[in-house]
Amino acid sequence: MERSTASAQTSALSASSESTSESAERNGPCLLARAAGRLCALPLANVFEVMRPLPIEPFPAMPPSVLGLSTIRGTPLPVVDLAQLVEPRPPVSGDASHGAPETRLTLSGRRFITIRTNDASRIFALSVEAIERVGQLSGAAWESLPPLLNAGHSETIDAIGTLDMRVLLLLKASRLIDDQTWNSIEKERRA
């Protein structure tokens, strides 16, 4: 896909994401997971399963955020590194996740969250540092939080959008939240 087409998709995405997956998840529970040291709120309605990580078979020519494929419940699923989405960094030379296909990657001390798109047509796994808890966010609180993916991630957004726009819409509906803000929201909710 040409760069200009991917950029046009990214621009259109900003307008369309608010009317699709985001609106359905604004007043509901979310799964809080940690990636790159940051707290991420994922719409619980899209969480399929949380599990220990399984071996990953890397494949070449993928964006740095895509670690490879993992066979989960008999189905090969793409594994996306949520930390790479939150804080994009260049791949390290010799990085096993983007090296030779015969190099298997194992992520100890992490968790996988299998996520399905709103129409349940796609399932993928997110690799995260930790699962914190399930929480509840009001529509106003959800709207006040910065999106997981923003304009500063244009290269990542273009790469994921080229692979699958539905996955991108779901990731755009997720939010970043700092611990202090989360504690304030929880305090207000209990009052």
C-alpha cells in the first residue's frame, strides 16, 4: 500500500473511531494492564482471555510492534507488543523478534491478553508486562484520557492499519491512564 493511502486511512481513522468501537465501550468495565511502565485501559468487552505467554514464532518484515505468531488454542495468532505501541522504539540489531524465522521468542514474566475485534472477525494477542485489575470508567472519564495510539505514533498506526483496520480501531479505542488519575477515579466512584 502506498504511504499516502496509509496516511489517508490514518486521518480517516481519527474521525471514524469515535463513532465505532469507542462509543460502545465508553461506559463500561476495562482491563488495566501495564506496558512500558504505563497503565493501559482496554475495553473489557473485547478481552477474550488472559494467559501466560506462549512461544512466539517471529517472522520478518513486520512492524517492530508485531512480535510474531503464537499458537493459542490451536490457532496461530499475531502477538503485538503493547509496550512498543505505548512507547515506540527502534528494534535492536539482532533482536530475536525480527531476526531469522527459526529463532523462537519466549517472554517470561509477561502476560498475553487475547483481544477480539468488535465484530469478532479478528483475534490477536497483546503482550503486556502485567495485568493490574478490572475497573469501571464512566464516559466522561474515558473521554478525558489520552488514547493509547495518537498522532505521534503515525508510523505504527500506518503499519497496523495496512495489516488490519479493525485491529487499529480497537487499539485506538483503548486509553492510557496514570496511577494517580486512576486512584482519583476510583475514589470518586466509591463516594
